[in-house]
Amino acid sequence: MLNKTYPYYLANEAVAANTDLEVTDKFSGEVATRVAMADAAAIDQAIGHAVAAMPAMRVFPPFKRQAVLEHCVKRFRERYDELALALCIEAGKPINDSRGEVTRLIDTFKVAAEESVRIDGEIINLEISPRAKGYHGYVKRVPIGPCSFISPFNFPLNLTAHKVAPAIAAGVPFVLKPASRTPVGALIMGEILAETDLPKGAFSILPAHRDGADLFTTDERFKLLSFTGSPAVGWELKKKAGKKKVILELGGNAAAIVDGDQGGKLDYVVDRLAFGAFYQSGQSCIGVQRILVHASLYDALREKLIAKTKSLIMGDPKDEKTFVGPMISESESKRLAGWMDGAVQAGAKIVAGGKVEGAMFEATLLEDVKRDSDLYRKEAFGPVAILERFDDFGAALATVNDSDFGLQAGIFTDSLANAHRAWDELDVGGVVINDVPSFRVDNMPYGGVKDSGLGREGVRYAIEDMTEMRLMVMRETW
């Protein structure tokens, strides 16, 4: 079970300032623990400590950064079950998915440990004309400065890891605001980081209410803001961020295309579609929301996918058999139910699921959803997927692109030509061939275009954002 209370971490140290934040068990609705909340004064102190830590972080050598990250990997493994249970309780994530996220947390820190000693520069040949004879250029990467991180509720371990681990590898101090609905995993991470010899002020982890956390965005002492969350919030934060670099990992309404040559592989395709649409109650920005199926396969796939959807067990996320747990809150469930009802009133049909009770939302499939409906145009962020048919592959690609979002897309095809065409034409950050858009490995460049965000995560790519190139030009003869 969770501890009765958790402190926050200010300049590497645990501070039991209060117990103002109640964290609920998302299945039972009962208070599971209480967490210290930071006020504006604490956030300001943390930023000051991060600035003061910058000189020490600049000279904190790569092998020591690597040792910190390796210590975290070791301790995460030792506390694996504790981390998984905490995630299951605070996020309502089914226990099997929770264990999977702890595994990805470990993977992300392992990759960061490897990358921490590979932040290399380059030699540039400047002798491109007679006037540059005898000049040579050298580039190295240096830490950008104190960073502000704001992480979301849906992957509170791994998406936090994608900010924290690269920061340590890059040698930048940071102040993290974890999601107030799911702060416990980040605070356990802080407890483990506090065991290391990171310079004082290298990290602070401060749960705070959104309306009291403007300093995370507006304070000019931060040189970078990395935000993962909803598009509406992310773009508003960008407006307020001033001169700092901004990285946004936002939402999507990801599509999967099933080409007409997949008739012999429908069982695999259906299993992956059901996983992509309904794992962790659909609360993933790359969850499968739109499923486009070639007309020649539509009826057969529809029948199999309906059966698969109806077979998914919904219930207590602590039960090993549960696949669909609660959504993060009843208000989110009501919001999605309203979109579903609006789509049905406009002519859509629910072909599987559709039952909603409190925060529990049954895995649901619809067809004949109008393309101008909220359920189609916006990010569902819940266990709902839409089926539609197509006749022409090019038209299906155009349908995928007819979206304000562009995070990832999945294409099931045996055609190398169609795979490359999708890669060429889809206006998304990533195209996944023969799997769902929900697929992510933690060293790959991950991010989107259009309303889905700016920049890329994936450890090496995050390190590039958290460092700057510094050029030295040397004249060797004069």
C-alpha cells in the first residue's frame, strides 16, 4: 500500500511542508495518501537553487551522471512492485500495465545512463575558401541551464522519466511539477535521487496546483520548459513562456489503417487494434481512436473486433484479469460520454460497449461517426474507437491527415510501396508499420506536428534540446 503521507523534494531534500494534496484511489474513490503541496515561495526557492546549482552541474562529470542514473536503475528494480502498485492505485492503471510502465521507466534510465557518456561534439573543416586557410572549428554541447518540467497523469512514471533522465545525463538542474492527480511515482523517484551525490539544487520535485504554478512557465531563470499534457494547456503555456525554449508533447486522435492484403492476419491485427484502443482505458495520446479498414476486409474485421472488445474485462485495476480500469476521474468519463451521445444522436452506431458508470467506461466501438463530431475531431482520451471503411489507400491517407493532430499513425500492410507512401505522405511525427500507433520504444524520436506539439522526446533527442552547441574557432597560423 501507499505511505500515509509523502513529502516534496526541494533542492534534493525531502520537505514535509504539509499534507494538503489528497491523492485518491481511482477505482474506489477513497483517499489513498496525502502529499505535500508547494506554494509559490517554495517554487521560487527551487528555481533559485537550480540556478545556483548550475556551476556545479557543469563540472559534474559524465561518469558521475552515469553513476546517478545507474543507481536509479538499481533502486527502481528493487522497488519494482512498490512502484507498480503505487501507479495502479493513484492512476487506476491495471496492474499488468502498471508493471509494464515500471519496466519502461527502467529502460529509459538505462538508455540515459548509456547516453550520458556519449554527448560528443564535432570538428568542422572551415577551410572552404582561401580567407579561411588555417582556421579550424570545434563544436561541443553544453547544458542549456535550469529546466522546468511539467508531466501528465497518464504515464506518471515513464513520461516523467523522459524529462528527468535526459536532464541528469545532460547535466542540467531541473524543477519538476508532477500531475497533482498522480504525484506519488515522481516523489518516489525523488526519494531515490536524494540518495545520490547530485549537487545541491540539481533537482526539485514539487506538486502544485495549476493555478499556483505560473512560475514553472513564466520565470525567465528557466532556459527550457518541457510540458506533456493537453493541447489547450500546452499552447497556452507556450504563449506565456517568454524567451525560453519550449518542448510540447501534446495530444492526438491517432489512426490505424488496415490495408486490403491483411486478410490472412486479421487475428493479429485485431489483437493489436484492441490493445491500442483500450489499454489503460484509452488514456494515451497515441491510443487508437480511428480505425480505417479496406472495404474487402471490413465485415470480417468488424466481427472479430466486436467480439474482442466485448471480451475485455473491466474492473478493479488491482485484479490481474482486468484490462480496462477506471478513467482518471468521473468528470473525464462524463465528458467522453457526452461526446459519444452526441455522435449517436447524429447517426453513429455503438456496436460494442457503451456503458458508463462513474469513472468506469466500457471499451466501446462505434461506426458511422460523422467526421465533424467532437468524438471524431478531438482527442477522445478514453476507451472509445471508431470504425470506418475505405476503398482507396490514397484516400485513407488523406482521411488520416484530415485532423488537427499529427502524432503517430499505424499502417497494417504487406506492401512496401504503401508503407513508404504512408511514410512520405502522412503528416505525423511517426509512422508504425504493421503495428498500432500506440507502439513506442524509449530511445526512438517521439513527438508530433500540428496541434500535437513541438520537438521530440526519446533520450538522445531530449538531451539535444537540453544542451546547446558551443563553437570554438581556432586560427592555427598567423
